[in-house]
Amino acid sequence: MANYYNIDDILTEEEFVPVVFHKSANGVIIDPSSETNSVEQGAKVELPLWLAQELYLRQAVSISVPACFNQKTRLEIQADAACVDLKSRSPFFYEFGCKIVPLVGDKTVEVLLLSAFKIRYKEILTKAYTAAYTATSQFLTLLTKEETNLYEAAQSSMAAFKKWRMGGPRLQRASVLGRKRKPIE
Amino acid sequence: MHGRKAYELVKEFASGEKGHLKIFNNELFERVIEECNEHHNALQSLIRKMQEEGLEVLTARTADHYGALIHHLSLIRNKRCLMAYVYNRADIIRDLAWKVGLLHELPREIQEKFSDSEEQYFKDHSKSLKSYMSQLSLNVNVDMVPPKDPYIKVRVLEDLGSGIILSDKSANFARHSMHFLKRTDAEQYIARGLMEELTS
Amino acid sequence: MASGAGEWSTAQMDDYETLISTTDVELLKRAWRNEKAAPEILPFEEALVKRAKEQIQLMEETVDEFAESGHDPLIASLYQMDLDRAQFLLRSYLRVRLQKIEKFMFYIWKSDAYRHRLSTEEEKFGERCIRDIGKHLEETVLSKLPDNYQSLLKQSIISEEDDMVPEPQLDTFVVAKCQRATRPLFLDGSRQSAGFDNRDDHFQMVPGDLCILRYRPFQEELMSGNISLV
């Protein structure tokens, strides 16, 4: 696993997906509807992706498309991709989607991801370079983690360019040290 | 749900400001370790049960097998979260070693965030860097920003006294005094927030 | 000079540019840029670094002499600035490499080919890095886990390979500048051969061309110096 230590990857794999068990499993409490500490064959359960994908590989479960890629999302993205609140669907909407596609065998998810990404990418960069901060704070709440990173990268490159043009102190207190303490009086 | 506590641990790290450490969450960390051992016990008792039933543990695909599998997967997930928590904190600690650790003690408010092992790691890594630099007889932790002028104007932010001798001069570095220093000399003090660069 | 003073013929310009582009400062700058932009660690430029260090030392002596002999301070400070820039390049080059070693130490140590890309000092540094972080992780996490899950490189004893090792992302995109005309290249990195004649998706870079490419297929072009990264 090339990104074993990657925090975002770990968080992405905590997203829940609906699965159906093809085998039963003893001694585990993961099915809230079950009264015993086991899962029956045919049980419908929501599992985090990290568990679901491994069980899928061993043919113990099948996975269906998670709610955040449902018809409602699709329609909203078709209408105006830039205004859809993807963050509330999943802060790792694209990464999650990419991991889901090979597991559910639904080609339309791929199309959805690509078209949403393309349209929003352009929109984010335009906003990052032009809009004032106050005007965009509303917009920022709709962005996924990846999109926020993009936005911040664009903003900081703008800021760096301005700084370079205007001049100013180049050496600064190491940011790891945190904010400046109040001077001791 | 399995792995939830471990997720909270990682989530807590992720919610911190980038490049800054929060205090090492020992309580949650130990709770996840405990969970690992619980998974392991459950796993072993399922395997024992299979052996008692005379099943071939490696090939049998019974409900007990899948139960054991889920415990195994949960355990390695917990391990990943624990490792990532420590590893990514270590990243920040290395960064500190680069920026401030080679010459000086860390400020108390940062040291408080370390676990014991992290404090040791900070020291060890600083030593490794120092030993690399002495083999090369070259400091690699200065000149972090591309240089423009060899000399810069600085203001002293905290009383440093006259005990400091820089490569080409010594002076009384009283608080608020201003000096014209070699950039490479001043860099360390600026990074630690003891001086600030002034621009004309 | 036929064309008169101040005006250079194209051939002379080319000569001049070749000359400038092969000075050690220029080579060091290129090595530094490549190292900064490449996702993986590149072979250590041993001879170049050695020369650069010698030249820096020479320059330091010159600056000192100037300062002592009370020469024009402006000239001394110009020398100092030049020296500073050379030192920054060298330090930054070495620093970028150390940071890559810190990040990919386990990966580098898995393959001899990668290890041979390091200088002796870097190799020692890497060994200490592995020892330090290994000890830290062992103490904090691994020793507290059940027996079969204590490996630093494998998630558990049933893992067939080292599945905990972070790897550089070689499929990332880089901006490449052409230094020497390349052979026909394919975007997916496949080699030209008889069977490829009917493929029309190849392209050739000529000096000065700027392209955004996937890193992995063009590693060789970078190593051979045909392209450099910016």
C-alpha cells in the first residue's frame, strides 16, 4: 500500500457503503439489526469502505452504490455542478468515488465524477483568483478536501506573487512554532 | 462499529492546523491498542473453535472463518490508524528538528505536546542531522530562503544580551535594538522569533 | 570579426549558450531543479557537488582576501552575493534530497538501485533515520500489538509483501524542458519499434520545448539529460 500512512486516504476509507452479506460471520457485532453477535447471510449492513472492500475481494459481500452518488446528486450536478454541496456528501467525494467504481461496476459513477470535477475545477480557480474572501466563504463550505486544497494553492500562489512584486521581509519565524506569544512585559 | 475509535484518533490529527502538533492523545491511543488486543482475543477464540471442530483453519470458509477475518481486518485497520497517527506526528517533529532543533531547545509549549518517545525521537533525529552535516562540514539548515542581500536589517524582539558572538561581530542585542547583520547569522534567530527582518 | 564588435553570429551565440549552460553553477541549478521537481530521489551528482564545494571554498577565500586588503567594498559585496547564491543552491539541493530520504527511507532501502543513488553521507543519514523512526514506532505502537502484527513493514505476518512502505508517486505530472533533441516519444512511454510505425501519437521534443508529462515514462530521458525538469 503505497499510501499506507496517508491521512486523507485513511479518512476516505472510513466512508460507509451499503453491502449485502453472501456469507454469514460469527462472533462480530457489526449488524445493528441482528440480535445475536453474528451476521446472517443476506443481511444488509452499512460498513466502512476499508472493511467492505476486503470482504468484497473475498466474495463475502456485494457492494451497492453509496447514497452520495445517487440520482439526486446526479441531477443536481447536471443542473449546476458548481453549486452542489459535495462536502456534505463526502469530504472525499472524488477519492471515495474512484475507490467505489471498481467495486460496484457502475460506469455512470465514473462519468459523474469526471464531469463534476471538470466543471468545478474551472469554477474554483476562477473564484480563487478573482473573488474577495468574504464573497467566497459561502462557496468554500461546498468544497471537498481536494477542492479546498486546490483553492488554497491558487490563493497562496497569488499571495506569493503579490509579495514578490511588492517586496517585503523574506525571512520569517518558523510557522511550526505557532503564533507569536505576547511579549513578556 | 469496528475501527471507530481509531478513526477518531486520525480525525483528531487531521483537524489540527497544518504543521502543528496537538497534545499526544494518550487516552484514546491506549483505548485503540486495547481494542486491537480484544480483536486478537476474539480472533483466536474463533480459530480455536474451528480447530476443535476439526476444521482446516486455512481453507475452511465457515461463518467462524468470516468472523475471524473481520477481526483480523479490524486489527490491521486499527494498526494503520495508530501507525499513521504516530508517523505523521513524527513528520512534524522532523520538521521542527530541521528548523529549530539543531542548535536549541524547543519552547516549552511545544515540548508539552510530545509523548516521551517523541521527545526522544526529536533528539535522535536532530543528532542524525547534525552528524550528517558534520561529515559534510556544511550546514544545510541555513539559507532556507533564496538569498538576495548578504546583509539584512533586523530588530531584536527579545532581550538576547551581549553574549552572542556572530561570525563577524558581537554586539549588545538588547530588545528593540536594530542591527545590520549577515543574513546567515540572523536566519536562526528570525526562525525562532527572537528577531524580525526589517525592510526599508 | 566580420560582423563587427557587439554583433555575434548565430554560431557564436550558440557556442556562447552552450558554454554558459555547461558551467558548474548552471549544472548545479539544473540538478537542483530536477531534484525539486522529481517525485523520487535522483542519482547523487557526486562529481558536481565536489567541484561546487571546491569553488565555494575558493570564493570564500577571495572574499576574505578582499575584505582584509580593504579593496572596494562594492566588489567584495558582489562576490559575496555570488557566493551566497552558490551556497544556497548547494544547500538547497542537499536539503531536498535529505527530505526525500526522510520521506521514502523504507522504500529506498528496499532496492539496491535506489540505495546506489545516495552519497555515502546520505546513506549513513538514511540508516540513522530508519533506526530512529523504527525505534520510535516500535516503542509507541508495535510492541503493544499482538505478536503477529508487530512488523514495521508488513501489516501482519500473512502479508506476502511489505505492504506498509510509502512509495513515491511516479505517475505524477511534471513540467519538462527539452535540453537535447529526443528520439520520437510516446506519451505512454513505449519504445519505438517496427510495430509502432503506424502509431501517430508520438512526438519529438527539440531544445527549448516545454511539455507537461507524466513522470514515469520519461524517467530515462531525464537521467540521460535530454530533458530537465522545471
